[in-house]
Amino acid sequence: MELRGKESASIMGKSNPIYFPWIQSLIKPKGDVALLGFSDNTYFNGDLYDLSLNNWNINSDWKLPQKYDTIICTRCAYFAKHPEDFIKRCYNNLSYEYLEGKAF
């Protein structure tokens, strides 16, 4: 069964009150932040990228409009048709200042 739109968001959001406070305790963003798969700044501050905002599709050949110091994507790999490609794209969209110039 494939879920879309509000139906998918309502199912995923049920764990948010437990999941995101835990994630916030672990992730400490630095510098410019991209939030992949986020449609609001409820839990983290940063530039939002999400299918519902019509500005990002995890399964397209995406590239962010700028390099980021931190990229947060808490559930995206589950929805990526090619998870390894998704991780490489995230890595390649990070600022080199934190990566010592190494790219895939």
C-alpha cells in the first residue's frame, strides 16, 4: 500500500512527540542548516526542503541551491529508491569546511 499526502503525514507524525525530542537531544546543528524532508521549523531551524513544498524530491537528481554546514534528514533514507545515492548527494551538498575537501 502506498500512502500519499495527508494520509502519509498523519501516520508518520504520530511518533513525533517522542521521536523529535530524542533527535533534538542528539543532533546539534552548526552553521547553515538544510532540513530535508521537513515542511516546517518546529523542531530545527534551517532551510526547508520537502515534496509537500514542491522544492525537493528525494528520488530525483537533486542538488541544493547552496552548500550547507549541516544537513538533517531523519527519515529520508527509508523513502529513497537508491539510499546510497541519497547519502552521496547529502555528502556532496555539505560545505567543504567541515569535510576537509573530500567528496564522493
